[in-house]
Amino acid sequence: MSDFIVNIDESNAAALLIEESHKRPVVVDFWADWCEPCKVLMPMLESIANEYQGAFLLAKVNADEQGMIAQQFGVRSLPTVMVVQGGQPVDGFVGAQPEAQVREMLAKYLPSPWDALLQQGMEALQRGEPREALPPLRQAWEESGKKHEIAVVYASALVEALRLDEAQAVLDEVRLADRDAAWEQVNAQLEIKREAAKSPEIEALEAQLAANPDDLDLRHQLGVQCTDSGQYREGMEHLITILRTDLDHADGATKRLLLDTIAALGKGDPLAAEYQRKLYSLLY
């Protein structure tokens, strides 16, 4: 057995079924050797318990050997599974169930696997470190199936890190029905940041470049300004455009700036990976 899978008898029933349920959910599996569905259900429950690594306790009760405990819980047929919280059974089912249904029931009482990542990202945001918040929030967003509540937090961190195009892309993925007040607030913050990010220097360079689109030195200056102001996608797009025409532009300064920007975004960052692939396709 382990810290999260235990066999129950009269010596430990009170401590593990009742007292422990005040600290974390206890999933009680009543089974017996002769019960064929029990032999299907138990390995599934053990697998889920191992996956959650102690978020709940799986307590296995052999109903033949521990008839008194089974009777106290009102068990009439096997397998019976109960969720105990705060000393009381709060949910459960009788008979073998599909794994999806078992997981759906347990999800109501357990922290999600991505909750720790979300917490880690939110703590970084509270410390005023949005760039440190991005990797755990991105992972939480992806692992949760892009839940809209997490999308809003992730987009907020992207806005704070001035990753404005990516923030827009994340917000755009939220279904219209899920665009609540929190979504509206982050979207408004994004628009404010977008306006603020357009410095007079950038606007002047954009106007000059529009008049002289083949001027690579001008485009390089604009790329520098954009990356310096945190508009990484826009800046790197200018740099890669230059390199497509002149791979050694400015004695390699453009290539170095692009590599430095990719490195600054951090390992595993999808934007960094995207432009790393674009650069490698030119180099090799």
C-alpha cells in the first residue's frame, strides 16, 4: 500500500475513513474476492489514485472480511464506491462504471491536475513578474483544455508582459458564451496597452517604412524598437523579413538580435519556438 491507497479494517477505520476525510476526500471501495466487476473497478481506481498522488485517499474495504464496516455504511451490493468528506458520505455509485463517469464524479471533489500550475502563475503575477507567470499559466491553459477561466488569467499575464498579439489570440479562443466580465476587463486592458505601446518613435518608423518598404536598415530599427517595447512578435517578424533578404544584414547584428530575443523569451515558449523554426529554415 502507499500514502494514498490503503486497506481498511476495524483498527484503522475511524482514523482513515472519518478523521482523514476532514483533511482530504476519501474514496471508499467496497469489494470482495468473488465479485467480478470489483476486479475491473479496483485497478481503475488505483490508477486514478496514483495519478492524483495523494489528493485523495483510496480506502479499500473487503466487505466479506469487514462486514461490520460495510453494514455501518449501508452497503447492499458490490462493488459500492463512496466519497467521504468531512466525516460523511457525499457521493458514490453501485456497480462497475466507465472510467469517464468515475472521473467525472471524482472531479467534483478533487483539485484539478492544473490547479498547482495556475496557483504558481498567479503568485508570480502578484509578485509583479508576468514573464515568470507565463510558462505555468500556458501549461495550465493547455492541460485544462483551454478553460475560459484560465484563459483570462493567462491572457492577463500576456498583457502585463506586453505579449499583446498572443493575448489577443488567447482571448479570441474563448467562446462568445463564456466572455464574461473578467474577459471584458482583460480585453479592455489589452486595448489600453496596445495604444500605449505605439510610441511616437515606433509610429514614425512605421510611417517611414511604409514609404520605403525595401529599406532594411529602417526595418531593423523598427524591429529593435518593437522588441525593446515588448512587442516581440511584431519585432521578430521585422527581423526575419530582413534575414530572408540578407542573412548577414548589418554584419550579423540582425541575426544576433533575433537569437537574443528568442533566448529572452525562454525555453519552451511557443513564440520563441515559432521564430527559431523560421530562422533555422533560413540557416539550413
